[in-house]
Amino acid sequence: MSEPLRLGIAGLGTVGVGVVRIIRTQAALLEARLGRKIEIAAVSARSKSKDRGVPLTGYGWEDDPVALATRDDVDVFVELMGGEDGPAKAATEAAIAAGKQVITANKAMLAVHGQTLAEAAEAKGVALKYEAAVAGGIPVIKTLMEGLAGNQITRVMGVMNGSCNYILTRMETSGKTYQDIFAEADGLGYLEADPQLDVGGIDAAHKLAIISSIAFGTRVDFDGIQLEGIERVSIEDITAAADMGYKIKLLGVTQMTGRGLEQRMQPCLVPETSPLGQLEGGTNMVVIEGDAVGQIVLRGAGAGEGPTASAVMSDVCDIAKGSAGPVFGQPAAGLATATAATSQRPAAYYLRTALVDKPGALAKIATVLGEAGVSINRMRQYEHEAPEAPVLIVTHKTTRAALDTALSAMEDTGVLAGAPVALRIEEV
């Protein structure tokens, strides 16, 4: 029987407690599957006296996570504190320098410092694993690195923030406004301490940056993501989209094009009959397309104690079995510097406008679109009361640049009663 694998866990929040609980309750199963015991040597957190619902007696304690990361009785440093800099980064760097294997659930740290950390880990010959950093309990990282290793990935897209998906689906089912459901989600504890990380798309964009690196062999490029949150999505947009057979999702998309690496995190319309269109509540979904496998769909809980701790434990098991390999699937030093796409691939767009209710107003909008080279696929106008006339337009495929030209020209027509809202329609 091999020697036990000894963990040092930094961070005893929801995920850290979940990891402790799995190790305590599944000790026999883990030993049977791995041929060695998994033990917790020591832990670190902000408060030693806090009752976390799991016994911590018998574990060493360190107030400083850097000290935990360098303990002689720690084989694997498990970073579950969060934050792109500060103690999380300092402790991770210390663990790598000390020759420790590292597991993290820290998407922000990897999205910003992933290249530097990967190069350091590979130079030191230690693992840096992070299954829990992307989509919680869904094994996205392992699927891309191992299950689809024989594929050239063509596109990855998905709903990667359960809080945003909860807000958008609750708006549809309740008929309430964004502000109402935002307050509801916040009251239920679904949002980060800084809600902008969720509703602004930042949390999901961190995950997309990591996925892009693995899928396309490029250095992590968080700054190259075109980012837009869900704050401007109204109940009118959700109702109108549903009426036309679509659902609105905060959708992350990454694909390599002739113009460079296209990375987008933005509200999009998807067909209501598609897997993404049928995704409700706080669930995550990632759709991966490869040249050999075609399209596969991964669906599951994207957050929470159990699912995220489960993902951490998958990395623990890999390290226990001696599995390491390059951090992003290919040697970090050889990863290409991504060239951000200068423009998005053409797509159809949903356009909601409010027009002054007078003769010729709609004709002026149609003329402006035509002059910009944007063709109308279908149009819908609902019953209304003066002085505003709501108009919905779905375009044929066009470039975002052409649409922006049209939107700019609309401002000079004198018939707009409000700022237009334009959302991309993603083919799924």
C-alpha cells in the first residue's frame, strides 16, 4: 500500500468544508479506488473558532496560508480562498516553489495569472489542477484535456454562471423585472459579495478564458474577452424573445476564426428547443464541438458545496494516481499568444426599438438598416398606446459592425423614442 496523500486545505468556506466532509465520509471508498489513503494534514482559514459543521480536530492549523503551503507534512496544497491576488496567489506561488502539488478552484487567479503559474509549476515538475474552477461539478476540464484530446475543437459555448441563469429564467416565469429578481437572488444568497462579478459577466468570463486556453492552445487572455452583462436585459426582451421562439442566456462563446480568437461573454438569444434554451434555474451547461466527435453537451450544477467539492476531489484522485501533465493541456512555454478577433462572425440579431408613433417612422428605420447592409428577416409590432410604438426586428445574418452603423444612423432619424436594444442570436 502506498503512503497516504496528505492535503493542506486553505479556505474553509462552502467548498473547503465540502472537501473535508467528502474525505471524512468517503475515506474507505477513496482508499479502495486509489490504493492509498487521503488524509488532511492541516488547514487554514480566517477564524479558528468558527463552527463549520464538520470536526476539524486532529488537523494542524495555520493562520497564514503561506505557512500551510510550505509545511513538511503537506503533499498537496488545496487553495480554496479565492481572489486573483493576495493570500491565494502568494500561497499558491509558495507551494509551487516548495515543490508541492497544487489544486485550486480559483478561476479569477487562473484567468489573470494562469500563464505565469503554469510555467512555474511545469518548471518545478509539480501539478497545478483546477477542475473546480470551471462550471462546478461538470467535468469540463477533464473532458477537454482527456476525453476530447484527439479532436480539433471548433467551438465551445455555454451558460457558466448559475446566478445569471436563475435571474433570466425567473424573470420569464414570474413576469417580474430584472431589478425585482436581482433583489430576490441577492436575498437568497445566490450572488457574490460584489454582485457585478455575476451579473456583469466577469465570473463567467474568467471561466471562458481558461476554457479557451485549453481548447485552442493559447495563453490565457482574459482581457481579450468581449464582455457584456445582463443588466440591460428587460422583461420586455424576455417576453418578446419567447414569443418568437427564443430564450435569452448569458452565453460564453469561444472559437478560433480566420480573424483570430473570438471570445465573447454576452446576453444572446438561443432557440428555445435547443439544450441551452431548455436550461433553467441555477444549472450550468457547456457545449463542446470537435471535428471528430461533433457536438457534446455537459450539464450539471455549476456551484454549491457538493458539486464543487466533488470537482476538487477529482483532482485529488488524479494526483493520488500520479497524473500530472501540462497545466493547460500543452506545455505552457509553447502556448501561442492569442490574437483577439477584430470582429465577430456574422449572425442574426434581435433588435428592439421604441418609435415615435407617427406615419413613416418604421419606414425610416427600415431604410437605415438597408443602407447599412442589414437585411430584415422578420418584424413584429404589438398593439400599443401612443405616443410610443414598440417594434421588434430579427435580421438576417450580418456583421456587428454593420449593425452598429445602422444603430448610430438611427439616432439621426428623429423617430426613436428610446435607445434600441440589440442582442445576438447564436446558432446552437
